[in-house]
Amino acid sequence: MDTKDWLQRHQVAVYAVAVMLAIGVGVGRPDSASFIEQLIDPVLAVLLYVTFLEIPFVRLRRAFTNGRFMAAALGMNFLIVPVVVWGLTRFLPQEPVILVGAFMVLLTPCIDYVITFTELAGGNSEQVTAATPALMLLQLLLLPVYLWLFMGSQVAEVIEPGPFIEAFLIIIALPLTLAWLTEVGAERSPKGEYWQETMGWLPVPMMGVTLFIVIASQLPRVQDSIGQIIAVVPVYIAFLVIMPILGRLAAGLFQMDVGESRALVFTSVTRNSLVVLPLALALPSGYGLAPAVVVTQTLVELTGMVVLTRVVPAWLLPERPTPISLPDRVRGD
């Protein structure tokens, strides 16, 4: 078994070690958080680059033509999720600093490690990757709208478009372009092929590094504010329970195969905490607790993903979802 296969088989253990080390550094060396925080964006960009390299672009182009999956993914994330989030946040303390963090993270679909967890559960990762640019662009446009609807114009105005645009260019567009150029180079020269093969074993270690960087840099915020943000944990857990079930129902409605169905479940439930965190850090001083609310979701979600990568293929979607039959009167028979 080569290094890449070993890492793929033991990636959950790698992530667990990264989280434990991050907790140790975050608790034992809280003074290092400011330095580590500066590494979040570049580490995220490298993670997305090596992740995109895993999927041949010829397959990625085919995935773009799957309008059914794209419509389902966008509908779940930007129509169904906001309704669920609105209902769940009614149980939170109605404090703007808590709500803005919860809304920022729960209303933004994941565009990075969702690909890894989809693969772990045997889902169609090409479909998730193909949907990534649309998911990022729409959350850029719609997050201020949702914040305005849910919290009022005063809060929506503090969300500047600049950080989102920067995040899209640096964390999505640049790695995607470099991955495409790498694949082109691999087809034309042995050196390019060697480079691509060398990068092939990096996705799992880079995910571990990313988790370490994010948690180690932000844990002091959570540690200092645990009494105030503990209320968001049940809401995050409820989201992890509700969305896979709704994703399963949507997959049956769209009559998707098992790979697409699992991909839809994971894109519906995983949130964009790693990319949203720099945006939360850029909020005005009065919202200093918002990053802690975002980081708390990261910790809860990672635990939930370990469970879901087993529950989804073993129980929720062990085979092709049963299509949802419409009554004869609805079909017009």
C-alpha cells in the first residue's frame, strides 16, 4: 500500500490527530493564535488546489452539464436551508452578535472539505466540485440579502462585498485555474505528470493542516466565550440531523442515483466555516464574538461528519433512493 492509499484509508484518524494537536496548541499557547491566523487563507488556497487536482477536468466538464444535480444543490442550499436556519435560530438568544455568526456560517454552503467527505461516503465528488463556483458566487450575492431579511439593514450593511470577492478569487478561482494548468502540463510533459502525481498524496495532509490552523488560531476565542456561545451547539447539532434527511428526500424526488444522492446530502449539510471565518474576523469590533460562533460550528460539524460518512452510506442511502411517487390526480392520470 503506497502513501496515498494509506492516507485515504486513515484520513479520519489524521484529522482527529490534527484537531487534538490544535486543541493542545490553542489551550497551551494562546499567544500564538494571531500568527497562526495569518496562515488561514494561503492554507485554504493550497487545500483547494490539491483537492481540485484529484478530479480530471474532462469529468468535471461533464458534471457541469448535469442540470438536475445543479438545480437540486442550489435549491437545497439557497431555498430550503434558509427556511431551516430561520426556524432553528428562533431557539437562540436574540443577540445580534450571536445571530450574525450563526447566520453567516449556516447560510453559506461548503466549497472545500465537502469534496473530501463526499468521497469518504462514496458520493459523486465531481458533481460537488462542479457546483462549487456557483455555490460560492451565489452565497456572495445572497448572504447580505438573507442578513437583511433576518436581522435588518443595519446588520446587513456591515457585510462588505470586498472580503467575499477576495475569498472567491484567492480560495476558489486561483486554485481552480492552477489545477487546470497543472492537468494541461501533465498531459504534455513528464515533469508535469510527475508534479501532478506528487500532489496526489497531499489532500489528506492539507486538510489536516487546515483544521489545525483554523482551530489552533480560533480556539482561544471559543475558550474565552464558552459561556455565551454554548447555546448555539444544539442548533448546529439539529442542523446536522435535519439537513441529511431533507437531502435524502430531495434525492428521491429528483430520482438521483446513489452517488449523486450522497453528494446532494453532503452539499446540503456541510457549511462554509473555513471560508466564512476570515469574513467574520473582518466584522466591526462590536461583533467580536461572531468568529467564535463560526469556529464552534466547525468543531460540531467535524464531529458530525465523522458520523455522517458512516451513517449516510450504511443507513440513509445504502442504495438508490426510492423515487417519490405522486398521486394519480397530481400526475393527471
